[in-house]
Amino acid sequence: MVIKPKILIVDDERFYINVLVELLRDDYQLYIAKSGEQALRRVSDNLPDLILLDIMMPEMDGYQTCLQIKNNALAADIPIIFLTGKTDQAAEAKAFDYGAVDFISKPIVPSTVLARIKTHVSLMQSRHALEQQNHLLEEKVRERTNEIELVQDAAIYSLTLLAEARDQETGEHIQRTQRFIKALAQSLQSHPKFQSFLDDKTIQLLYKSAPLHDIGKIAVPDAILQKPGKLTTVEMQEMQKHTTYGGDALKHAEKRAGSSSFLRFAREIAYSHQEKWDGSGYPEGLRGEQIPISARLMAIADVYDALVNKRVYKPALTHQEAIAYIEQQQGQHFDPDMVTAFLQIAPEFLKITQQCNAGLSDLSQ
């Protein structure tokens, strides 16, 4: 069933209403209004596809009626054709100034009216079809984006499980540091040095990529990764290679998948989270702001978590002892501005640790 376009005829003269109804009734659904006020009610009740509007009407003339319609957000795009006994150029110019799409003088020529109406209805229908197509495309883009994010999250989860299979402490460490880095990044959003970088989208990407920071440990031998005592110099050198193992793997992923913010942050964090502000870290000995912001954030999250949790090679420190150590390393191991922010939100780190450990304990029972 073909739905006819709806036209609202606004005129206070019965003669012209009858003429237009007779001319248009076969091809359009017609609505009648005999005043500007009545026209506004008709538009509010049932939005037409096009309006034929007289200018010279009592109380509210066509110009004011047009203005009121255009001020209605729901009706603003409805094409309005002025159909009037006024024939001077000033009246026509004013009509277009008020938002009309066309101007037809009375007495009307039926073929002209039909042609003009058909043109503007077709334009309106084409615009609506294009808008609908755009909505469909936007929806498809959203669906595709969601699919990509689900695959990305699944890949991170799978890699995290691999890390947990090698070292349960590493798996638990991953979950806590993910939340630490988000909390620290959010606390720095208003900082002049970081506000242009740490927008909400970037923080979410950092949160998602943080679990991959120790992914290189998968390549470290069990004898070293799970050794209960102090590592030898050779063993320590091998352990330190986890940064290059992880960074190189993610670099290859970037080359195959194409550049993306997520993979870039994951690579930066995996490769550089053991660098130190004073240049004494590894693997490259980067100094100060040479170290990516993502890796500087992870450095604090990583060290805090290592300090307050028991490892096979050391006992846990208290929260206050960890704070004291990180403050002592301000400007040496860590970015000074990030340490200042950390000190302000340190209670949140403690809360995250308690929540994660409680949750992990519950899951193990």
C-alpha cells in the first residue's frame, strides 16, 4: 500500500481551499486550516510533509505562522510554500527570509502548483531517505565497533589467562594494576601537563591495555619466573627481557593489524613500564618525559602492587610503607607529578587492593 504524502493547506478563503483540494486530492492526504492558530494546532497534532500557506490572514498572518512553525524543532524541516495574492518582490523576499522554500502567486496555474509541490515533496522524501540511510550506517558502525571491542576484550582476557597459568601472582597482579592505572590517570585529568592526553577515551584504552604489561613473562622460563629466592645476575637479565618479549610481540601485532591506539598503549606499557625517571631503568634507559605517559602511570601502579603483596621472593609491605617508598623515589624512579597525584589518592589504591583481594579470596573458596 502506497502512503500518500500529507499536505496542510492554510488559507482563510474557501474558494482557494476548494480549488486546491480538487487539484491535489488524488495524490496527497490533505489537511485544512483556516487560520494561523489552527495551522499550528494541525502541525502539532499531525506533522505534514509539506505546507501550502497563505500570507494575508486575520490575526496571525502567514509570515508569523511560518516563523512559529520554524521555531518548532519537530516541524522546522517541513517545506513551506507561500501561496498568496501578494505579487510584489518585497513580499516574496520576506517569505524566503522567514524560511519558505517557494513562493506562488494567486491566481494559481494548476500545472505550476502541481509541479512545484511534486518537486519539494520529492526533495523532502529524498532527504528523509538519506537521513534514514545515515541512521542505518551509524547503527552498523556502532555494531561493528562493539564487535571489535568484544574481540579485543576476549583477546586480552585470553592472554591474561595465559599469564595466570604461568604465575598466579602475575594474574592477580594484572587485575589490581588495571584499576590502579585508571584511578591514577583520572586523578591527573585536570593537570596541565596531562589534561590534553588523558581524556576519557584514552583512560579507557589504558585500562583495557594495562593487563598486557607483563605479557612478556610468558616467555620467561619457569625456573626463573617462579624461583623463591634471589635471582642471579644472569637470571635477572633474563627476567628483564620480559619487557622486550612483550613489546616485540605487540609491535608485530601492530604491524599485522594496523596502527591503533589500543595496541600502541599496550606496546608502550609492556616495553617501557620498567623505565625510571632518572634514566636508570630498562630496557633502553629512557629518562624523564622520554618515557611514554602510559608507561609512567604503570610504573607506579606496578611497584605499589609489588610492594604491598607477598611474592615468592619477599614478604608484603604495609600500605604506609609502600607510600613512603614511592614518595622517596619521587623524581628518581617515578614522574614527580604522578607521585604527587598518587599521594593524594593513595587511600583509593588501598581500597582497590582490599576489594580485589577479597574478591579473589571469594572466588578461590
